[in-house]
Amino acid sequence: MSFKPDQIYFRVTYPDSRLMYPCIETFVFLGENLVEGDQEPTWYFQPARDFGRYGSAMDPGASERPVVCLTQDNPGDMCTLEELVQLIQDADVRRASKKAT
């Protein structure tokens, strides 16, 4: 996977098994392998709300901030804006076809 620092990414989860109701979280990509001892590619994301309010968790002197780490073995489900739009449209189609039946 290829992420760009300071860019926004989205994590979409679904509370239902039919994937009709997307729940969206927004993150800022901080960088890769930021902690000494990372054994495999590790990507660091900070929730956008926290990043916007307090700045980057990587800023010098920053207090401990929430960060989500993804690895090559567990790449998670981060997506770009374009991918997010497609996921929302797909969920809309699934909801529409449910109503038609």
C-alpha cells in the first residue's frame, strides 16, 4: 500500500451484515515505520478530529495522542476519497435493491 503523509484517509465499517449502512471515520496519515523497532512496514494514522484540534502526534513535544497502526499483515481498510465515494454508492445500491424486493 502507498500512503502520503498529511493526506486524509477513511476507514469504513458496517454495523450490518449486508453492508448497507457505512460508518465513516477520517484519519490523517502520519508516516511509515515511525517507531524504532518496527519489524515490518507499519503505517501510522491519527484520527482527523484529534489532528485538527491538537496537531500531529509526531510534533516535537506533543503529548500522547491516539494513533492507529496498520501493518502489512493487517492492512486494515483505509481508503482514499475516491474509494470512499464508491463504497458509499455501493451501499446505496444495496439499500435500493433491498427496497425493490
